[in-house]
Amino acid sequence: MRQLLVRRLSGALLLGLSFTAGAAVMALPVQAQEASQAGFQRFVQGLWPEAKARGVSQATFNEAFRGVEPDAKIIALTKKQSEFVRPIWDYINGSISAERLKRGREMNAEWSKTLAAVEKTYGVPRSVVLGVWGMETNYGSFTGSIYAIRALSTLAYTGYRPDFFREELLTALQILEQEHVDRSKMLGSWAGAMGQTQFMPSSFMKYAVDGNRDGVRDIWSSVPDAMASTANYLRQHGWEPGLPWGFEVQLPKGFDFRYLKLNFAQWQTLGLRRSDGKAMPRAGEATLFLPGGAGGPAFLVTKNYDVIKAYNSSDAYAMGVAHLGDRLLGGLPIQGAWPKGPMMEKDQRQELQERLARLGFYEGETDGKFGSKTREAVRNFQLRRGLIPDGYADYAVLRELRATR
């Protein structure tokens, strides 16, 4: 997901809340606490007319917000998203642990018939469904402990992507009104994502399905429902059956990095070979992806890789899901060597984006979070400067930007 910086608010919020990344809720003077509670209650009451228009009853509304207050720890967590603040290789290595592989293979065996049925119905391979399940909740072992209404109202009230989280909050109220889940079980992540594969409320309403045909869409406790809902989400976002998400490749010596997107036959003609020794697909096209730069592992990724990113826009997350799923079904570890240098600090990452923006290469948020927009901007800058256009944003690129006038 594209993230925005936490906005500084005025009035009662400034009086009432103090947020610092990584810190617990700070003690507030009594008057400030009262001001915070009053401001939050005004926010909640401001939601009522729209909630009512969506069919939420007064009883459901009141019960949903019973005892709910803003939680500063949730805001702190917005600044600690590991897929954006850790090197991609650390994220992948940390995600694909021996324990997670062991448990995932056990889950694959236990739910083999369900996964086969899901794959047949939606055309999404079990490897990807297992990858999402494993990355999101370690196969349902931890689905989150934060009451979704508390999480969503905190984020909407404090101005962290306020329009998005206000909409999700109103949708969550509809879920309670329609009795899809009891309040006591509506638990999830700091961002309000719920269930075994962490659906936002809007995703639940649009894509959740009844996988075990018991008349209920239960992503919280039903594995068949969660698996089918995940596959349906991916298929509805454009998953193409029969096309792989991608795979690692070996580049020939002297490879021309100006090539970016070609069909598989063309990549093969240029000398690229799959690292696992398998044949290239007969049809389809793919983009060369170099998450660690020209000297690191190389991948050809298809549009199905982008579909995984619809679940979470981070390349680290998408690679984690895809590679975990492959490993669960016997795939090889990543063969290429990752860079050994440290990741740039946040202020340096922001500086890199700001310099790219001033030169006309970058139009995204200068938040220090590197995604596809930053990669494209870096690649275009490298092409302009006659550098290897691998799209990898590192200290060398920053030094080159500093030298560019």
C-alpha cells in the first residue's frame, strides 16, 4: 500500500495525543486527556450520519465504539513497516525461516484437497495462496490482536490516510451490522486487516467468498473460506491462470541492461536462463527485476507478480510471498548473491527521492519508501547519465545525484 506521512493536526488532537515511533503511549495531563477524549468523541459522532445512511443501526454503532479510544501505539507502528525499512534480502530471509517452511509444508499437506479445489476454481496456484497465508499470519497462527474498530478509528482520526481509513471504518461497521463477525472476534493488525489472510473491510465485502459452502463468509476461523477468498481477490485483480509470477534467471556476460520488458522467447535469445534449469514459458512476457542491483539476483517477473503487489504494494512483500510459495513446493533458494552494503538511512532515501524529483524524474511521495516509482525514476536517471540502468537506489546513485546540477 502507498503510505502517506502522519499529518500534524491542530486543536484538540495536539492537546490530546503524543506519538513517537517505537514508544509506548505517553502519560498525558488530566486536562489533555479530557481534551483528547472530547475530540475523539466529536469525530465518532461525526461518523454517525453516514453510518446510518449505510444501514448501520444506532445499537450496532454504539456497541462498536464502546470503550474505544485512540491508541498511540498504532501510529508508532505505521513508522515500522519492515517491508519498507529493511533491505529486501533481510526481509525475505527473515520471512522464509526453517520454521515457516516446516509449518507451511504441513499446512499444504493438511489442506491439500481444499487448495486443489481453490486452484481449480480460481486458477491461482496453491503456492501463491500458501505464500500469502504464510506471510500474513504464519498460516493462521497469529491473525492479530487489535480490535479493528479501534485501529481504523485511530488512523482515521489522527490523519494517517484519513479518507482511506474513514472509508474502511464505515465498512467495518457494516460488517458488524450484517453480523459477518462478532465484535469480540473482529481482531486484526494495526491497520485493521483481519482474518487468516488479512483482508481490509472493503476487501472482505468485495472479495470474501464462502469456500466451504456453509452459508457464511468466515475469513477469521474457516481455512477454506480464507483460501478461497484470497484466490478470488487475486483473480479479480487480474491473475492470469497458467502464467508464473516469475522466476530467478542467470544473466549472460556482457548483458545489456537497457533491455527491460520482452517476451520469454526474446529473453532466451538474449542468453537469459532460468536458475532452476527449467525451460522458459512458451508464451507471455516479463520484466527484468533486479532488487539488489546489477550485481545481485536477477528475476523475470510477469503481470501476475504485479497482482501479488495488489495485496501489498511492497516489492519485498511480493517477493516474499512468491518465493515462500515456491520453496514450500520444492523450489530452490535464491541463487544470486545479495549486496553486502547497508541500507541508506531514511533521510538519505528521502534526499534521493527529492533530488530525483527536482530533476524531473520522480513524481511520487518523498517518504523514503522505495517502490516501483522510485525504481523507474532511478533507472531513467541512470540511462540519462550513462550508468548501468538497473533501477537500484543505493549510495552510488545518491552520490551521482549530488554531483548533478
